[in-house]
Amino acid sequence: MTLRLNDRYLKDFISDEDYAQIAPAIERAHRTLTEKSGAGSDFLGWTSLPDGYDREEVARIVRAAEKIRESCEVFVAIGIGGSYLGARAAIEFCKSARYNSLPKKTPDIYFSGNDLSASNLAELLELCRGKDICINVISKSGTTTEPAVAFRVFRELLEKKYGKAGAAERIFVTTDKSRGKLKELADQNGYETFVVPDDVGGRFSVLTPVGLLPIAVAGIDVYAMLDGASSAKKTYSDCDLQKNDAYKYAAIRNILLRKGKSVEIFATYESSLAMTAEWWKQLYGESEGKDKKGILPASVTFTTDLHSLGQFIQEGSRILFETVLDLLNSSDRLEIPFDETDSDGLNFLSGKDLHYVNRTAFTATAMAHVDGGVPNIVLELEKRGAFEFGYLVYFFELACAISGYTLGVNPFDQPGVEAYKKNMFALLGKPGEENERRRAELAKKI
Ligand code: PA5
């Protein structure tokens, strides 16, 4: 078992009748997805990635990653949203949130171009000083401002340091196969390029070159990751939600939403899973938050956040439910020491494995939150590894598609993301008639 949905903490909130009532909608969503008859059906390429991925492209990714590992100390992955969250989540999930600080034979990996903070970029340039650098700029559209700005800065740095031809050996581009400014630039300068398939949206793209190149640079087995996704695809093929945990997760979310639970908190008890929660937030937030509908996805890392958000979860507005990613086995064993004086009164824990204590904290918390009126969906994850990450990705993507169709939205578009961009371009003085018109409109409101 890689992943199992445990509904132990849902019994007070969801009845057999609730499941029976939602089952037809889940079956309809299943048909919509498998028959490719719903909104956004042009973007279902992620369903065939686990077993239908481009073998040649993945082999080329593995070769490029080897070259990168041999030629640099710092690897900078430049991208935003779906063009960075999956890779970062995977690296922290499979390795550590402290990947850069721990001893390793692979380069330090930094993610840039995911904000417009001057300090963030300046600090990263400082960290890169005197080090050999390779970069991977990742943008499906090739026009997104945040990564485009960071790329311009790093391209200049690399060209000054290595010359134009030397820089070209160290710049890797992941973008559309033929369209966009980034593709043009890559072709002009002879950068090695990887393709984001047309039919895979950003937040569903971690198992394409978007995620796989940075993941491979970290020394993670990308084939094991794809195998994990393929295994999940086989496991979750039945449309009966009582036999299909991905569908059951989608069903539970929609049942709880109909009962007024409009915020889902993704909880983990491991800092290495915090970025997986960030990836999950984008997946569900962008897929479902539209047409004035959706569940607001939030996240916490426990037990840390029990000392910040714990109070609200226990006793605040009763609009919440939690989805806990419960890691059954830790890769590390750490025994709590015995102390003769027992001055801290902790000898009752001596000899116990810290992971056991962490999991007991989870049980205690789940019981308390359920008593406080917060349903808990528990996803038991066997362990952390490349296979498991790939498995989890497919589980959540599939559940997201089914959940979105059950909710009655197109889970594969993100029209709302454009609103801030239009205002920003207008305010920044981007040329063009439409920008000028908007600038005049905004000026009246400021
Ligand atoms: O999920 C999405 O589509 C978005 O989050 C995009 O990934 C993000 O906006 C970045 O877009 P692009 O890869 O075109 O730069």
C-alpha cells in the first residue's frame, strides 16, 4: 500500500446516505473525464503521462541533468506557479526541506522568478557569487513577467561570466514546442530546450520536463516517480467511489462543502511535506476557485502550527475541514534519551522513537479537532520516496479533476489569474492601446 484514505475521523460528519447521494455526480464526473467530454478536455494530457510519456525526452532530461550536475555548484530553476511548485515539492519530499544545506554530491538548487522581490533576487545573486551556475528557465507561455525578469538578470550574469557561447551551454529552457518569446530566444541562442506538452496545464505539469529536469538534477530517480504515477493510475481506475480512494476524496470534499465546510486545511507533520502542501494548494485553488465556487485551500505544518493556528482550528469559525497527509514511516529513527535527573520530567518518553511521538501527536490532534467540529480526512502515506511522490501527484490530480467536475467548474482553466497582470502592465506603462485605456481607468481609482 502506498496511500490509503482512512475515514475514521469522518464518521460524525458523513453518513452512508451522503455517499449514496453524491455517487451519481461522481460517476458523471468520471464519464466526463474518461470520455473527454467536459470543459477543459483539451488539457487532459496529464492522464496519459504516467505510461505514455515521451521516452526520448525523458532520456534527454536525465542526460542534461548529468551534464548540469557535472558542470555547476548552483542550479537555478526559474519559473512561477505550476512552473516551479511541483519540482520544489518533489525535491523537498524526496530529499529534504534542507536539501541545500545537507551533505550531497548534487548542486545546490534555488528557485527564482516566482516573485518580484528585489531582496530575494539580490540575495540569490549574492549566493551565486564565485560559483559555477546553470539555469533552467521554465515557462509554458514564455511570457510570464516574474520568470522573464529573473531570466534576463541571470542570462546577463552568465553571459558576463562565461561569454555568450559558454552561457548557452549552461542555459536550459523548458517551454512550448513552437510558440512564445522564450522559444524564439532559445532558438536564436542555441539553448537546449524541453517541451511542455500543449495538452498539459501548468499545475498538472510536474511529471513533464517542467518538473522532471530540476528533480533529476537533485539526483532523484524520475523513472521511479513516473512508475509511481503509473501505479496510481491503475489503482484509481474504478468509478465506484467506495473502491477508489481518489474518487472518495473528491466525494468527501464536495459533501463537506455542501455542509458548509468551505475551507480545507492540508496538514502535515513533516517540514519536508510543506512544499507538497503548497503544490496542492495551487492545484486545488486554481482548478476549483472560479464562478464564485470552490473550497479555499490552506495549509499547516504540525505540530509547529498547532502553536499558531491550533486555537482557530479548535474553536474558531466552524467552516473548516482538514486533510492530513499522515506519513506512516520516517526514514530516520531518533530515540529520545534517558536523563538520570529527569529534571524536565520527560523520562516517560525516554527510549521512544520521535516519529512515534509525532504520530501520537497526530492522533491526539485529530481527536481534539473532530471533537471541536472539524472533520479530518486522513491520507496514510507509507513513506517518502520518488515512487510515492509520483503516486501522490496522480492521486491528487485525478481527485482534483473529479472534484472540479462534481462542483460544476472547468478544472483546467485559470481566467482569474489575468486580472492582476492586466492592471500591473497598465500601471507599469507597457505599450499598447488596451494598456493605455486601462491605465486611464485605474488612474481615476487611485
Ligand atoms: O497552473 C498554471 O497554469 C499557472 O500557475 C502557470 O503555471 C503559471 O502562471 C506560470 O505560467 P508559465 O509557465 O506560462 O510562465
